[in-house]
Amino acid sequence: MNPDWLSRTWRWALLALLLGLVLWLLAPVLAPFAVAAVLAYVLAAPVGALQARGMPRLLAVLLVEAVALLALLGLLLLLVPVLLHELPLLGEQVPRLALRFNETVVPVLARLGVEFSLDVAAIKALVLKVFGGNAEELITAALSSLRIGGSVALAVVGYLVLVPVALYYLLMDARRWSIWAATLVPPRLRPSVFGFARECDELLSHYLRGQVLVMLALAVYYAGALMILGFDLALPVGLFTGLAIFVPYLGFGVGLVLALLAGVLQFGPIAGAVMVLVVYGVGQVLESFLLTPRWVGKRIGLSPLAVIFALLAFGQLLGFVGVLVALPAAAVLLVLLRRAQTLYFDSKLYRG
């Protein structure tokens, strides 16, 4: 092998290792900035579109960021009517459900030799303590929790402050950051690196458009299906479930729990649970085997099997964060594999 090639390879490997070490050590500090960078990448297109129509960049950035933050806030506010409606009902129904459990399930368990029953009086006292407190007691408990979990509270406040501020500056200086990043690439490598970046950008834009289509379709499906079944909270629960799908598993899980709670309290434990499980089971099948492979996997060139493998593989490697970035990261890896395949077909190893 060429000694110069080996020397360059070792220098690049050492540089990559040092960069990875720095990122690993500063991961807690860099996390809000990484979130802001992802949001800036997503929101750069609408900012550019508004600026192209003659709007000053400052106003375009402020408008797009405000709309994005309000959309995220609106998604969270969908939970408010659910909680306000369900918590009082939960306080009323829990003792009744415990009494029904003792009347129906406990005799069956006794015949099987299992001695078990629920203390209805204790459950009533617990429910009265949890749901019967006044506003002053609730505020005191919340403040006490903040004092106990001070580091968590500070982290949340840090995200709420740092992410919008970092997002603003990244959107305002996007062009300057792009030029700076381009100057770091060695001139001889710029054609290939810039081509790779353009191809990744095209695939990721296809992914984002496909993901938005999946979210809207599922929001309509869940809200419509729950409305047909007569759920009182069909609109907020269905919309939240569909729009929260961008957080794989967690969004679906929270929506499922809210729907089960609403169904059990409105229709009873058996009928409510069966209706919700059917609706959400069909929705999960539609998302996993039809909508995501067709509108997301097909747009980024991944087969349905590859989409499922990417979710499982990145989830195993990186946990919850891996699930979030699985499909975009798989799209980037797909570009790398295509280029590696081209190099391999042009190499002496392949051609003999």
C-alpha cells in the first residue's frame, strides 16, 4: 500500500476519534443545540420560501419559529381537555371498578385456589386524597416535586430557553454556517462531499414530506374511528395519537393509554377496551405495513423490510434516540452504501 495513503488514513482516523471523544464528553451540554440544529434543518425551507417572496429574513425566522413552537404547544394542549374530563370520572369510577372486581373476578380466583381481593375502603380513601385535594394543595405538591427533582426541572427549563434561542441564531445565520462548514472540506474532496450532501438532503426532504403525510392520515383515521364509535373525546385523543406518531412507539403508546382510559370510563372495562384495541390495532397495522413503507420507505428508497430492520437496529444500538433517528439515518446510510457499491464496481478487486 502507498505509505502516503496510510498516513492520511491514520490522521483522519485520529481526528475522527478525537471529535467523537469531545462529542461524547459534551453530550449533555450539546443536546439542546442538537435539537435546535435538527429543527433548523426542518424549518430552513419555509424560511427560505418566505424570504424568496420578499419577506425580510428576520421576520421570516420569527414567524416560522413562532408557528413551529405554537404547533408543538398545541399538540401538548390536546391533552388538557382529556385530563380535565377524565380525572374527575376516574375518581368516581375507580372505587366502582374495584368493587366490581371483587364481585366478579375474586370468586373465580377463589375457585382456582388463589386468595386475593381489593380493599375498596382503602382505594376510596386513596382516590379521595389524590382527586379530592384543592388547588392550594395541588400547587404545594407540585412545588415540592420541583424542589425534589430540581435537576430535572432545571434541565426542562434549559431546553425551553436554549432550544428556541439556538434555533433563532441557527436560522438567522444558516448561510454563514453552511459556508463555514464548506470551507472545512479539503478542496480535492469537495465535489464528492458536496454531491453526497445534496443526495442526503434530497432523501431527507422526501422523508419529512412522507412523515407529515403519515401523521395527517393517522390523525384523521384515529379521530374518525373514535367518533364513529361514539367516544366523547374522540377529536383530542385521535388527533394527539396521529400527530404524535413522529415519536415512534411513545406517541402511539400515550395515545393508546388515553384512549383506553376514555373508553373504559365511558363504555365500561370490557366494551371500552375491546373497541380501543381494535381501532388502535388496525391503525398500527396501517402505519407499519402500508403508510410508512409506502410514503416514507418508498420515498427514501427503503423497502418495508428495511424500514422495520432500521427501527429495530437503531433502537437496539441507541435506545429511544435511535428509534427517533432510525429512518433519516438509514436514508443517509443508503446513500453511503450506493456510493460504496459504485466504488466497489469500479475497483480492481471487482474487475480482477
